Amino acid sequence: MAKTKQELAGEVEQVLETLRTGLAMHAGNVELVDIDVETGIVSVRLLGTCVGCPMSDLTLKAGIEETLREMIPEVKEVINVA
């Protein structure tokens, strides 16, 4: 049975909470904006020093997206929204 948007959001928030510790070490943060349950696309907003950082794409794809995809099979992609 497919997870509801609320169930999926809860799981994503749990994973993001663990990732926030590392981001906070560099004065950054991440906020969950939306989840498209049908496509598996998670929209987040990078905050703090992550905004404008040259490494933010790497943080988004190799850090946040990769971890979410490993932990939550329904997640297919993570995008940053302004």
C-alpha cells in the first residue's frame, strides 16, 4: 500500500533532522517544502550559508538526495526551490 503524503513527509523530516546536524556545523540548514507522492520528487529549501555556497549543489545531490533515496525508496529526486 502506498504511503500518504503525510506519512512520507514524516519519514523525510526524520532523515532531514539527522542531516541538519552536519549542515549546522557550517551554519546551514534545510527545510522541507513539498513532496509529490506520485513522482517521488521532494522539494527542499537550502538555508543559511548553504544559500549561494558553491558546494550547495553537491550538498543537495550527493548529501541530501542520496541519503533520502537510500533511506526512503519512494524518494526519486530532491530539488532545491528558492
